[in-house]
Amino acid sequence: MQFKTFIQFSIFMFLFGSCQKLKIEEGRSLLIPLPAQHTFYNASFTFEQDLRITADDFFQVTPKFLEHFFLRNGSVRINESDNAPEIIFIKVDSIDHEEGYVLDVLPDQIQIHASTEKGAFYAVQSLRQLLPSLFENDHNEIHDVSIQCQRIEDEARFKYRGMHLDVGRHLFPVEFIKKYIDALAMLKMNTFHWHLTEDQGWRVEIKKYPKLNEIAAFRKETLIGHYSDQPHQFDGEHYGGFYTQEEIKEVVNYAEERHITVIPEIEMPGHSQAAIAAYPELGCREEQVEVATKWGVFEEIYCSKDETFDFLEDVLDEVLALFPSEFIHIGGDEAPKTRWENCNECQLRIKNEGLKDEHELQNYFISRIEKYLNSKGRQIIGWDEILEGGLAPNATVMSWRGLNGAIEAAKLGHRVIMSPTSHCYFDYYQSDNETEPLAIGGFLPMEKVYAFDPIPEELSEEESNYVLGAQGNVWTEYMKTSEQVEYMVFPRILAMSEVGWTNKEKKNYDDFVPRVEHFHKRLKALNINYANHLYEVEGHLESSEGTNNYHLETITEGKEIRYTLDGSSPTKNSRLYTSSIPIEKSTLIKAALFKSEKKLGHIFSERINVHKAVGKHITINKKAHKSYPGSGAKGLVNGISGSDSRYGDKEWLGFWGDDLEITIDLGKETEISTIETRFHNGNGQWIYAPKKMETRFDDDKDILFTKISTAGLIARTIIQFDSRKARYIRIKIPNYGVIPEGKQGAGNKAWTFIDEIIVN
Ligand code: ACM
Ligand code: ZN
């Protein structure tokens, strides 16, 4: 954007438009996402009963959107009269960024400068955030609202700023889909990835194949509780539905009016059990299966015979008529190859096409669909598994299993979109508070979303041009209602909006937090069920020279931390935290945040188990994976265990495929008789407890072999031996190995997650 031209232009306006010279003042931008430049002046613009909205002829849509925003609220009358304060849309060709704008709030006029409707639309979204949140409610009485004079010069960092929503596992009403789209638009996001087909339900009306809607859209019942709760139990309730083509058109239009592209996802060849339930001939075995009633990865995938392609092309024809997007998402993830291995048609296809194996058959499948969609003028996006067995020539890769898929694809000259589980999966827990509603697992607090940089270090500047942007994913196995989707999405979407929009140099979490706190009022006004974890207390143990001190902290300003050490719940009369707490024996700390004697947020609770290795020197032959660093090696001897369900918290260290060698130096010969540790075993997230552990002391040759039980979500491992003296404890933990066929992540290396090594 050429800001220089603007500065001259606006001085002109100050002189001749307002006949007043403005001075720059200190100010703090409260916008989300944070704009590129935000300057404040020493005057203000006052909203009166009447407001005039005028625009260059070029702007046909956005001024109406703004008008509607005010009219819906009912507090401001739109009036043509010359003396009403004015908001004016000015077309300025020198703003060369398609989504860029300049917003000037002057004493008697608000100017929106843009070269496109998109730019003007984003200026309106910024203006909206400058107004009190009362303007978001319908029919409010608003008097004497004035906003400080200011200038915002802004443009997007990334071209693709997306949010995904899985409606296969649970279905949400059209009204909610629109509310979701409204929120995306408010946050200057521009893509809604609508995941429409799943093993558990087919959600798009296809007129040529009515059984997709009669059979594939419904399941007989749904799993209760978490997948890892055994034995599996079901609710016995018939569940389902689908979006009619009319409803879809309505959503696509609604999104388009808000500059949001809707990308439909029609999954293939995997995650297609519901379609196969409706049309068994699409599967290799042609046997009747049922629409899935639990979560996971299923072996029923589309057969590679010609009839499947006829079906998919027919389906896509109807999909293309509904969705004008350049991109069509064809899935491609989690397709076990067991059916193909045992199918005559698929084996014949491998032979006739000269393919090496079933992975190359997957490439054949995706490439054939790509060719079809390219012939219709569309491009495909696929999850990063589409790299296996060769990448379809024009495909865009959506990288979810970490960043490697994106790195590989960008180096091959393919476009990529970043949505790694580590930073972009909003189905993960957002707090390690045990009171959180049931979620799939993992741990992705807002801070980690915020820290995400879509450009991996491994890419050169040239290669990073292939990174289109980033996306938050919302898989809904554990989100039955729209309210729960909102809870999981907000406020992490605020962080994601800034990941996609704001320049890396401007991003700062400490600056972001008060803006989120301020944004709560707007979310409330919009009736969005956001999660609030800003008022939680966090803690960590620091050890040096044999003393251990526990530190408490919180991220927002102006509040008090009060705590107890006797297990009771903290009250406004509990001890005020002023400096770190010395820990001499095992201790339970409970703490909470208070403002004006009122408790905010949840009670924080931490058990510190002072064992013989706490605070001692520890080394590991490998660094934890950068996505799951926990608190580093010393976190394994800090007296604190990880959360059972949230393996990404700051106590769990994650290693991908590494064989580990850990040495603990107890500092001096110490009497010991047990070593206890835990491994996470969240197989759905590719995490497998290792099969064994080998322990050795000092320079002994003798090795203690320990077999590890891998039943359940946590593998607790205790090594007991005759009491002995040792200074060094040396532990070898070989990685589980490759994930077996039929499981999520089959064929990949397993992750190892370990939280604490307790020595007594
Ligand atoms: C995915 O999360 N299976 C793309
Ligand atoms: Zn087959």
C-alpha cells in the first residue's frame, strides 16, 4: 500500500474538510486483528441521531452493509441531510492491496478509503470495533457516543485466512452457520471450509443420489463419553440431517456478501462409510455397512473401480453448481488401504495403471478427481496425506499432521495452507483446568494459537510464497451443540485472526491479552458463548541449589492472587500472593484471582510431589519436539505431573519417533528403591506408550527391563527394586515404532509423551 500518498491526501482533508489541524496523541489500538498502522489524534467524532452515509459510485455493496448495521441497531437514523455527520466511502486506486484500506476518523467525517469492496468491507469491520459494543445489540438506546479521531492503515499478511467446521459428526442449524460466518467476517477472515461428508453423516443434498440423504445423512445412535472410555456405550438415539441445496445456496450467498469464500469438502477415498452405507456398491466388498456411530478411522473406503468415479463426478457436478469457489477440498486423509489390498478391482487397477502399491493407487484416485475438477476450472485442496504415493500435479496441500507436509509440498512448488494439530486444532482442550467440558484431548491454549507463524523456518523466501495462509479446524466429535462450538472456537479464533492478518513484527501476546479482555463485551453483545481463561492462575516450580520455590502468575493486569496450602478453596481472605512460595515438602497449592474482593475464573490447583529427583540435573539425548516442548527436560523432575487428558500441557514432553536416553544426576549417592513415570497413550492422536523401558544405575552393567502396559489413556509405569545407593539413573525408552495398519496415523512413527520421573 502506498501510505505516503495518503498522508498528503489526508492533510488536505484536515485543512479543507474539517478546517481543523489535528495533533497526534498517545493511544492503544484495541482492534482484533491488530492493524498495520493505528494513529490517534486529539479530537473526536460524535454520533448523533442522524447519520449520513455517502459513497463513490464504485461502492455498491459495503455502504449498504454499514447502513444495515446501524439500522438494525435502531439507535442512529440514516439521513441524507447535509448537516448530519457523515461516513464517506472514497475509491482510491493507489491502495494496491486487494484487502487493504485506510480509515480516517475526523472531527465531522469518517472516511473510508479503498480500491475494492473488500478493502472497504474490512474498513467497516474496523470501524465497528471502534464503536461501543452496544452497537452490536439489536435496538439499543445509544446517546452521545463519540470516538477519538484516528487513522488506521491496514492490509492482510496472508491471502487465505480460514476457519473450518465439521458438520459430519454433529450438525448445526443454518442460522448458526450464518452466525459463524458473521464472526469470521468481523475478524477479517475470508474462507469458510465446510466439511460436509463423513463416516458418521453425509450433509449435502445430492439430487441424483437420494439415498445419500435418506440413509447416509442419519446414524442409528452416537457414542457417549470419550472414545477412550471402555467399554463403548451409545445413546440409542437416531441422529442426523442434511443441508438442502437451497440452504447451501443461501449460506454461500450470505458468505459472499461478507467476502467469505465457502470451500466445500467432499471426503475421498476415506471417511466415506456413510456414503457406502447408502450405496454399498461404492465399497470394495459391496457389503451393507452402517453409518458410523463412533469416531475414528474406518476401513470402508471408496473402491477405485470406474463406477465410483462416475458417482463422485456426478456428486461433484452438483457440488460445483452450489459452490463457486476456485478450490474444492477432496479430503484425502486417513484412508486405510486394507480394503484395496484385498479387492480384485483395486489390484487390477494397480496392475493396469503400472502402480507400485496402494499408496500410488491413492495418488491415482486423487489425480483422477483433480483432472476432472481442473477440467471444470477448479483446483483441489487435500489434506497432507495426498503427498503419499506422489502429489497430484496442481494440488494445494492442507498441512495438518505437523508442518512437514507443507514444507515438502512448498519445496515441490505446490501451494499450501497451514493447519497443524499443534497450533490450529480447536477441538483440543484450551485450558488444563479439570472442569473443562469433554474434548478430544490435547492442549491448545490461546497463547499457543497466537504464537503460530504459518511460515516454517525451513522454507526459503521464495518457497514461502507458496504458503497461502492458515486455518483453524473445528472437528465436532465432542461438540454436540452450537453453544459448544462457540465455546471451543472463542476466543482462540481471535488469536487465529491475528495469525492470518497481522504482520509478524507487530504481534505481541502481552498486547493481545488486554484486547481480548476488551473484546469480551463485544462477544457478549453478539450472544457468543465464549470461553474465558484470562482469569486463571498459572504456576511453576523453580529449583536452585537444593531449594524449591513455587511461582504463581496471571496474565491480566489489576488483579490479586490469593492462595491456600491446606487444600481449602481460596477466598478473598486467603493469603495474598506477593512472592514465591518455598516448597520443602509435598504440597497442594490452591489459588484464585480476585478483583475488588470478587473471585474471577476457576480455582487453580497444583500438587507438588517433592521426591528425590526434584530439581536435580537431568539430560535427554533428544530435545522434545518444538510443538510439544513442555517445560523442557527439567519439567520431568519438577515434582509436577501432567494432566491426564491434556498431553500438550507444560508438564508433558512430546517426542516424535525418537528413542530416548535420559540421565538423572541426583548430585550425590542417594538411597532409592522406586522409579515411577507415566506415558500418554492417546492412540487417536498418534501417541503410543513405549513397549518397554531399560534402567541402569551409575556405571553398572546390569539393566532393569520393564515391560510397559499399554491399556488405557495413561500408562503408569513403576520400577521397584531392592533399596540401593546410586547417584546416576540412566533410562532408555525406545519409541513404540510405526503405527499399525487400521489405526489413526497408520504407517507413521508414533509419538512418545512422558510427564515426570518420580524417584523415591
Ligand atoms: C484430519 O484432521 N483428519 C484432517
Ligand atoms: Zn476396490
